[in-house]
Amino acid sequence: MQDIVEKLNEELNCETLFSIAGIRITESVAATWIIIAAVLLISLVLTRNLRVEDPGKGQLALEGAVKWLYDFFDSTMGHEGAEYYFYLMTVIVFIGIANLMGIIGFKPPTKDLNVTIALSVMSIVLIQVANIRKRGPKGWLKSFAEPMPIVAPINVLELFIKPLSLCMRLFGNVLGSFVIMELIEIVVPVIVPMIFSLYFDIFDGLIQAYVFAFLTALFMKEAMEA
């Protein structure tokens, strides 16, 4: 058990790689930069030479993936949230890749609580912006007194509960999968951990990206409903 605690502390500790003007650049920051660079490069490669007529297989696959994500958020939020779809698509791609980085030997940025907090704060700010744009500042303030003024404190508290739930759900699931894998390796050290590793590193990581984006879209839809 002591070994698990030590490994857990090692996973939670984000090592500082270097500093820029006194700002610490940790493993999670460097990994995030790698993801940004990789997504940018892949996007530039995949979007070259797009054709309206006789598109190639790569273009068809790309269009199919984008359409699937677009239809998913459209069915969740409705057409009123169309301008936010591409932010949500970016979030689901980023978290999905971040959770898969453990496969190639990098520490997933989502194991850093600071990263999950930042993602949650970005999402909750966007939710409130969508609410204000839909209802106006007065309507946004009045929404805290719905369905009756007595529940206003609870609605205000919800502003902090939602980002906290988004943050801890993502962080907790990613960290929980690490603890389970360590326990499995102690009980059954051969073959079985490889099978479960595929589940936790790939399937569960993608599911967490899906859940985070889905809940953000759901909260945004609720905020925009009159």
C-alpha cells in the first residue's frame, strides 16, 4: 500500500521542467503545448487540398468526424447554440488526446488538477456568457430568482458547484483509473494489466472527454432556455 501512495504522490506532483521570466513550466504545461502543436499540424495537413467534387478518403473521413460531432452537439443544444459547437468540439478533442498521452509515455495533463480547473472555469464562463447573450444582463440576474426568489442563494451557489463537479469528475476519473491499474498490477502482475490498461488508457479516457463536453453542452442549453 505504501508503494501505491508513493506512486500516487509522484503522479500528482507535476515536475517543473524550466522557468520563463519566473513562471514555472510544468510537465502538464509542456504536454499541453505538445497537444496544441500536434492538433495544429494535423489540422493543416488534413485541410490541405480540400475538394468539393471527388473528395478523397481522408477528406471524407474528416468530414464524417466533424459532422458526427456537429450533429451530437446540435441534438444536445439545438440550433440556438450553434455558435458554440466548435469550442465544444475543440474541448472534446483536447481532452481526448490529453487522456491518451499516457500511452506514449507522457503524463496526461488531465492528471494535473490545475488543468481540469482551467477547463472547468472556461466552460462555466462560456455558459454564463451564453446565458447573458440570450436573456440580457437583467434577464440573467432575474434567472437567479427562478422559479421563486427564495431559491436565489441556491442558484448562486450552483455557479460554483457546476465547475467544481466538472473539474472533479474529470480529475477524479483519470486519477481513479491510475489507482485501479496499480491495484490490478499488484494482484495479477502479468497479462491482465495490459488488457485493463487498454480500457483505462483508451476507452475510459475518450469517455471522460465525451462526458465533459456533453455536460458543458447540457448546462449551456439549460442556461439559454428562457
